[in-house]
Amino acid sequence: MYLHRYIWKRLLLLIPVVLGVSFIIFSILYIIPGDPGSIILGPGAMQADIDKLNAELGYNLPFFQRYFMYIFNAFFRFDLGISYASRLPVFSEVFARLPISLFISFNGILFAILVGVPIGVLSAVKQYTLLDKIPTAISLFLASLPAFLIGMVLMLFFSLRLGWLPSNGVGTWKHFVMPMFALGLPYAAQQLRFTRSSMLETIRQDYVRTARAKGASEHNVIWRHAMKNALLPVITVAGNNFGILIGGAVVTETLFGIPGLGTLIVNGVKQKDIPIVMGGIITLAAIFSIIMLLVDLAYAFVDPRIRARYASQR
Amino acid sequence: MHLLTHVFGLDMPARGDTNMDRTIQNAGELVVFKKQSQLNEIWRRLKKDRLALFGLTVIVILILVAIFADLIIPYSAAIKMNLRNRLAMPSAAHWFGCDGYGRDMLARCVHGTRISLLIGFSTSIASLIIGGFLGSIVGYVGGRLDNIVMRFMDLFSAIPTILLALTVVAALGSGITNICIAITVTRIPGFVRVVRSSVIGIADMEFIEAARAGGTATPRILFRHVLPNAMAPLIVQTTMNVSIIILLAASLSFLGLGVNPPQPEWGALISEAKEYLRTAPHLMAFPGILLCLASFSMCVLGDGLRDALDPRLKS
């Protein structure tokens, strides 16, 4: 078993990815004018104090030195700088808000899988019937809806008209119902379409015909024989979507006034609070890469063919 | 607008022969289909796809609205405030009602269509040109250059789209040009990948070898022999991307980081409507419906084009 080798290899590959991603974000944000000293100390500050703070923060260093200092501080000292707006450490601000963002993203993807996969299987099995056509048509439509529009329509009906759900903030489980739908619905649609095509491909394969020929019940053929293979690519899509959803949560959080990392970043962009933007986006991008890694590992874990490939290769 | 009609011509084959020939000449290096018969064949296949035809019709109408926006209703009506009409319901004078500042919603939607489509098409074409250029070179040259560029593209793909766009907007500020740049940055890796993989497939073919043996210069081989044959997936990718870009631009505007007020754009209009969701939900409905229609239409049109351009791909 060389699976552990594969895991190690992939874990090591994570380092250059995170470094590269943070380098891209650092470089893009580097072009913004303004020095941190005068922004943090405000307009009334003495020039000497400003220069001193800038020197302390390493602002006067050359580009690469600043980048490596940023990375070193981020990964070894858990220090992402100081927010211009709140003057609090960025690291604690980011990680205080991260759990709620991950929570709503997780809810969204769970919803997408729980809704998309079973209906996708069903419409593949019942191809060309109404059970296939209606969900496929709805999913085609849903996939072209932006999350914020879904969210606003939900808000209009369920909080403003019916008054069932709160439209803003966090607290009870009720606060998370609409964000879950708004985030999850487009991905449920995508998951449905993908599951359907994957399932359609699988049920046309020889081994499925063999299973039927040997007299297995239709239920067994679909849910035990075909399902196992059809769901493999679905795992990848679900993982990918989870990553994309974390980014998409930015919009949903803003709409529903959820104090997550997304709202922090958007406010940071509006207030030109560069440390917050940089820290927030690099954190999310790193999490995105980690999720992609976990998806790949899960894939290798469940698919014996991929395991075999790594077992044969030394 | 010029760019817009340009691609549009490619999408609409059977509109009269002289028109088509001109489009092909305009396309210059990017000549797609050499023979009229092939165009007819593609149009014949596309015509069978009713959903794609629906998408094409909607897009044509929206593009016409965008082009003739000033004739339909002057831009001044879209930005002139009139508090007496504040949150007016749809009526004969104001078909779509008025927004929170008493601005005519029909005018804002019409001119919003112009801005949204302009962003969608121009950004998609900019990504096509940059990504296509980069992708065809690395695909054809291969080797170390290919490796370096593709790893770099992988890094860009490792950042969630909207976050990358937000980063660029944070650096450049909001406004139409800046969000176009921001979105282009996020779209380029996809184009590079599509072009690269088709160029790699074509570069190995015998007619390329023949061209090389005949002493044709490499840029000429690339642009006259390889790229025209790699066009089908590119057209599909460009069409699909317009849909994605319109949604992305709308999301940025919704966050308040897209177009600058008082410019109307679908996402911005929906964002403004959020304030009045309780009292005037029609403010959300009109731009919302337009946004969905456009995105849906480009999606199904892209699907249809894929099947029409390359029947082998049809599942």
C-alpha cells in the first residue's frame, strides 16, 4: 500500500500552492498606495511616529522581504498584521468569524448533496419521464440564478410576507435556513445535473446489465451496483462546489447580515482595510486548497482504481 | 459595442450571405468556418434545438435593447431623480414603476441591460483573446514554458473566483473598467486550458506537419492553421462565460463593489431594490427577471452551440 506516500506527496504539494496563492494576492494588493503608519495613527499623527511605526511593521522593506515576512509571521507567529479600521489583530478577527462562514457553507453543500444527488439518481433512472424532465428543467433554471436573487425572493416570502423566518443576523437555527437555501439551491441544481449524467453513463455499462441478468432486483442494481461507481465523480464535484461555496458565501453573508468572514472582507474592501482583505482572502484561499486536497484524498480512498495506480507506482 | 456585434455575427450564421462574409472577413485571423455549407450545417443543427433557439432569440432582443437603449428611452431618464415619483408602482407613464429616488425603472433596466451586456461580452472576449493567445502559445511550444504557465494558471484557479475578483477590485477600486479587469483575471485560466488542450491535439496532426515541412513560419501555422481548427470549443467557452460573467458582475455590484452609482446595472439595481423589498418588490422583479433571462439564455445557447458545432460531443 503506497497510499500513505500519495497522501504525503499531496500534503507537501499544499505548501507551494498556499505560498503561490498568497503571493498572487499579496502582489495584487501591493499596488494600493498609502502606508500603514499614517492610516493606523490617523491624520493628526507626528511624521516621526508614522515613520517609526512603518519601520516596525516592515513597510520600508523591499517587496520580497515584505512578502516573506508576512508569510513567516502568518504561519509561525499567527500574526496577519493589524486592521486599519478596528486596530485589532487581523488574525483574531479572521478566525473569530471563520467558523460561522464555514458553518453556512457546510450547510449549503450538505443541502446541495442531500437534494441534488437523490433527485439526480431518480431522474437518470426514470429518464424521459416527467420525473426526469421536471427536475432537469428546474435545475437548468436554478443554475442560472445568482444566490443573492434566490435569497431576496426567499426573504420576501418567508420573512416579509409570512414572517416565519428572520431576515437578518444570527442566533437561532431559523437564521440559517434561508442562507442555506440561497447558497445551496444553485449547487443542488448543478449536483443534480452532474449526478444524472454520471448515473446515465453508469447504468449503460456491461456490469450493470450483468447484474440485471443474474436476477438482481432493480432496487439492488441501482442503489448497490450502479450507485457505487456513479457517485465517484460526484464526490469531486461536491468537493469543488464546497470550495466555490466558501467564496460564494461572501454574497449570502452580506445579504443576510451574517457576521462571517465574507462580510469582514467586503467591508475591508470598502474601507480600504488592506490587512483585513489580505488576511481574510488568503485564509479562505488556503482553506479552499485544503478542501481540494481532502477531496482528492477521499477520492483515492474510495476508488480502488486510483489506489491501485499509486500502489503500482513507486 | 463593436466587439459585441462582432461575436454576435459568429453566433448567427444564416442571416444572409453578404453579411456573413463580411463577418468572416472582420474576424480576420479568427476565421472560424471557411465554407458556407459548413455554416449552414451548423445553423441547421442549432435550429433543431428549441431551447438554444429560445436563448438565441432572447439574447438577440437584449442586444438590440442594449444597442438602441438611447432610442428607447434617454439615459437622462435613468439617472434623473424625481422624489414625487418615489417608489411609484408600474403605470402607463412608468411601465416598470420608479425606484427610491423616483427614477424611472424602465429606463434603468434598459440602460442596465446595456451596461450588463457590455461587461458580459467585452470581458468574455478580452479573456478569450488573452487566454487564447497564451493558451495557443504554450500549447504549441510546450516544454518548460508550458509547465511554468500552467502551474501559474493552477495557482489562479486555486483562489475562489469571487475572492480573486474582490482582491483586484480592492486594489483598483470599483467602476466598470475595473470590474471588467477583475473578472477577466478570473476567467483567463479557463480559456488558457481549453485552448491549450485543443491546440495540443491539433499540433500533432499531419496537416500541421505538412505546413511545417512546407516552411510556413510558426506564428502563421499557429494563427492560420491551428487556431481556426480549435475554434469550436472556444466559441462555446466564450458563450458560457458571458453568462458566468454577467452573474459575477452582478454579484460584485450587489456587494456595492461593482459599477459606481448612479449607473444602472442589473446587480446594482437588485442591490438598490433590497432596501425597498417590503414596500416595492417590483423593483427587484424587473432587473431580477432580466438577469435570469440573460444568464439562462447564454447558458442554453452555449449548450446548443456545443452540440451544433461538434455533434460528436453530444451525449
